[in-house]
Amino acid sequence: MKSSAGRARMSGKAKPKAKGTSRVRKPRRSSNKSKSPPKAGAKAKPRTSAAKPSKMPSGGKRPVVLLSGGNPQIAKADGDAPVQAYIAAMPGWKRTLGRRLDALIERSVPNVRKAVKWNSPLYGIEGRGWFLSFHVFTRYVKVAFFRGASLQPVPPGPSKHKDVRYVDIHEDDELDEAQMATWVKQAAALPGWSPGQPS
């Protein structure tokens, strides 16, 4: 024979609790903030970030984010437009230098192919790979010649890659356009570098 407590459970009736206790528990409040979307009309709290937006590019598009050292963050894309967007977002004196380098490369290699990859403009020859890139750092712009070890004279900046050589251009440096044009023409005549290919 079953006890009265057993019969109560089987019949669907719950056994009465002691006085002063509740059957319904309140949900615990988490110490973490809610991940639900903000209510309509609520003001968003500003985020802190190391990246800084550059000035608004023409056309009213979102401002370009400047990464470490002031290097513009530009989406990967082929063609002149992303390169011009990168140059327009270069901070201060570096923008003028970027325009000068781009114009010098176009004059030296009329059939140059352009793209932005890895947040740097690249210059190459269709079907032959890339021969040059540049990148913004805090105090200078670094020009990379992917086959720089084969240029005459060899550009001064060493690299951990045997073929690559660099030219670092600081704000007060005088850009030797004649020497740069000579290197650009030589680099464009060599087999270029392609991603996935050892340098």
C-alpha cells in the first residue's frame, strides 16, 4: 500500500510546503550586462578604440579608419579607385607624399596595374605580379620593392626576405624622384611577386 504522500503525487496534487516558503523563485540577476538590443530612443554609449576615423572622404561615405601608425584601413579591391581612397586617407604630410609616389609610378609605368590589399596600395603589371607597395607608419612611409635586391643601386632598407628591399621616407627627407623613377622602371621590368609565391 502507498503512503499518502505518494498518492498525492500520483493524483497531481502537490504536497503543501511549509509556511513562509515560496514555490516560485525569482530569476537571478546576472552580473553581466544584458546583450539585448537597446530600447528605442536610448542613447548609445561611445566606444573607445585605438583606431581613429580619418576625415570624411568625398561622396559622404563612412570615414576611413586609421590603423596602427596612421595606416588607412581600406577594403581589398583592384583598380585605381581604392588606391586613391587610401592616399586620400593618409594623414598629414604623408598624403602629399602618397600622391607624388602614385603620380611618379604612373609616369614611369603607363600600363601599371593597381590594387589595395592588406591595407597597402600595390603596383604591378598584369599577368606578371606586383613590383611595389607602400605602407604608412607613425613617422615615415615605407616603400617596398618586392625584387629590390635585383635593382641597381640596391635600395638601402634590408628585409628578412632575401629579394625585398625598402626605402623609408620621413617628413623632412628630400624625395629623390629621379632615383625613385629609375627603381620603379627597373622593378616593373622584373618578374613580379604574387601572393602565395615565396619572396
